[in-house]
Amino acid sequence: MTTPKDSLIEYPCDFPIKVFGEAGPDFAQAIAVVVQVHAPDFDAASIEMRSSSNAKYISLTCTIRATSREQLDNLYRDLTSHPMVKMVL
């Protein structure tokens, strides 16, 4: 188990997560659903979106109120295993 001293992050804190995938009509909604499982207070309307130069890909920045390393680990695990996601930072 990780103790608070093992982390460089002080919880709770606002934590931005960037999610990249192919642009599609359901991408942002699908990602919002995954994020809200781990951060129920996340507001999908706060998602920042940027398209690639050719509009084939989109990046979403979802800023959550992170409460623990375990929460972030579980969220990253679910996002990286999602079939629509290419990369998570």
C-alpha cells in the first residue's frame, strides 16, 4: 500500500487527464462515462477538446478532483483499456 509520503501529489487536488482517440460523435461522451465512474462529481461540460490538424484525432482534457492514488490508477487502467482510446497522459 502506498503511504501519503510515497506520493508526489497531495490529495485531494485538481488533476488533469489527457485522453486521445479517433474523432467520432460518441468519443467525448464515452470518456465522460468512464471518468464519472471514478470521479462522480466530474462535470462532463468541463471537458476541453482539441482536434488534430487533419481532424482525424481528438484530445480531451478531463480535470477531476483526485482523492487518492488508487483512484487515479483505476481511472487510468479503465481509460487505457477502453477500445476508443489511443493514449492517456
